[in-house]
Amino acid sequence: MKLGLIGDPLGHSWSPEIHAFLIGADYQKWTVPKEELQQFLERRSFDGINVTIPHKQAVMRYLDEIDETAARIGAVNCILNRGGRLIGYNTDEIGLREMIIHAGWSLEGAECAILGSGGASHAAAAAVQKLGGRPMIVSRTPAADRISYEELYARQEQISFLINATPCGMYPEIDKVPADASRLRHLQGIVDLVANPLRTRLRFEAEQLGIPTLGGFEMLVRQAFAADELFTGRALDPARIDACMRHLYQARRNTVLIGMPSSGKSTLAAMLAEHTGRPLVEMDEEIEARAGRPVPAIFAESGEQEFRRLETELARTLAEGCGRIISCGGGIIKNPENMRLLSADGQVIWIRRPLAQLRGTPDRPLSQNRAQMEELYRQRSPLYERFADAAVDNSGSLQDALRQLLEATGREEIRR
């Protein structure tokens, strides 16, 4: 089958890897500008395609048939070529609805604010309605069927769920955020349909406020699964969905190790890199290489503030996921911006060791003796817990800690 994705721009997309895993497809990416859309569709040189920004609504005028759900939504993200006839479907709605159900969230009777007014927004509204919720479209250009962002904040007491159906926060503009979660004090959950990065700034800020979140990557896999059932004309094993997500997480997501000085981060990072063959970045060593002087000299000559600036600068260059293992300095968690950047495409794991087993050394500017180590432990432990996705206990053998690391990252086999 000749399958692929059309949109403009496409940039990085997970779609080829997802469809290759789910059905073994040779899945292409075709950048199709708006002015070339009609010509591309009229050639019909494909068996099936997925459709992304900005074509989900524009393609509808060129199709021979549109599925009832897609017609009601007013957007198409999946097109089949059946004997020269183009048939449009919407699997975004299925992917979003299944993700919310799988998370155990109940939208029954809940007011759900949906950011954006494009095709993804319409699919989100349809999913919310099917789940018994009440969708409310939020747009920068309010109209009779949508409210402004100012109105959203004014009605914050009524809003239980927020869904971002805009591209705001997508790579490379990962500093952007479509709405201020702190102004929506009654939220029970946030869904961000952006899949790249895995954890957007909106999700990171919401999680720091204690608000549960769901992300676009899982929805992308679930809608791709539904599309592949259409492409192949057969039911697929739903277990492939979780297996696909684990596979791609392992291939692309960074593993970020945080923890106290002398907790064993560097040793475990090296062991994990040797076991998996993934690239290793020691942040302190990289900062030393960039600065041309050792960390103690940076502290002595320029102060901690300069070191933290270099740390954040490096964190930004490491934000995009490519399967790295990143061992962080003990104070990385002092700046939430560092953790936002590193967790964008990273799984943050706290290497936890009891205070009694930690040792200060003269080469560590902030933990040279026992008193300093105890004070750092008191200050930093709550921050490690706050920013970590998982924790590994390193109070026993290194082999046991490595086993925990492999389990946390989805790799359970240990080389003998």
C-alpha cells in the first residue's frame, strides 16, 4: 500500500514510525502547500493518507464521499482511495475519545473549554459531546459559536477541563503556551493535542499546579491505529497501541537522571548507556568543555549564577528528544526552567540515596563537607520529588539500581 501524511509544514512527524510499527507500512511524508492541494488529490497517487495542518477542512471539497462523523465534525484527517474514489474520515475524534476513556477521566456533564477553532477543535468538540461533556470553543476571534480568551478566564469557575487544539507550543516554539493554567483554578484535567514535544509547556505548568494532563503523542498513536484499521480493512490488536508507544518512547525519549551529589547518577548513567548503546551526556562535563574551565573554577571566578546560566543554556540544547541519557548536576532542579526544558522530551528519574550514604568532597563547590550536604539534602529533596516522573532507590547494589532504571524506562532485560 502507498500510504502517507500531507500537510504544510510537516517538520518532524512521528507518523512514519507509528504506522511502520502498527502495520509495517512504508509510510511517506508529503509537504503539500495550499495551492497544490487540489492537484495532489486529483492525481490520486496513494492508497490512503492522513491529513494534518492546514488541510483538514480544505480537503473536503475535493472528496467523492465523506463519512457521517467527519461530515458532522467538518474536518477530515484520513482519506482512503477506493478504486479511484476518495473517501474522507475523521480518526482524531476516535483517538482523543479513546485516550480520555483509557485515562479513566469522566467528562459527563463537565464544561470543557477547547482552545482553537480549526479542524482539530471540531474533532475535540465531537469527542467531548460523545463523552457527555459540554464543549466550549475558545478563539482569538470570538463569534456567535465561540468565546474569547478573556471570557474563558472570566468563566474559570465553570471550566472543568481544558483541551488545547491549537499548534501553540509545538516544536520549535516550545516556550509558547496557549493559556495560563494558573488562572483556571477549578480544572480537573488538561489535554494538549500537541505531540511534539511530548510534554509541552502547558502540560509542564499544569502538572506543577497538580493538574492531571494528557498529551498529543498518545492521541496520535490512537488515531493512527484507527486509520490503519481503515487502510487495511481489518481489525487490529489493541495491544499494539501500548506496545507502539513503549517502542517509540524507548527510541526517542531522553532519560534524565537527577539527584544529590554522590547519589550515583554518573555511574548509573554510564551503566545504562553501556547497556542500551544510547548516547550519554554528563552535563557538568559538557559545561566544563564549553566554558574551558572546571566547575569549581566557574563558581570561584564567576559565581553560582553564571554556572546556572550555563546550565540552562545547555538544557535548552538538550531539550529535543533523540534517546540521550542525560546525567544532571545536583542543583539542576533549582531552576524550574531547566526541568521544563529537560522534561519536554525526557523522562526525569530521581536517583535516590539516603542522606547517611551521601558524601561531600572538596571538588564539589556546594557540598564539601557533611554540614553542607545535610543542608542541600533538606533543600533539594522536595524539588527532586516534585520534578521526577519516577524514582530509583540506590541504597543497595548498583545492579539492583540499574534493574530499577531499566524497568522505569521500559527495558527490563539485563545483560548477563
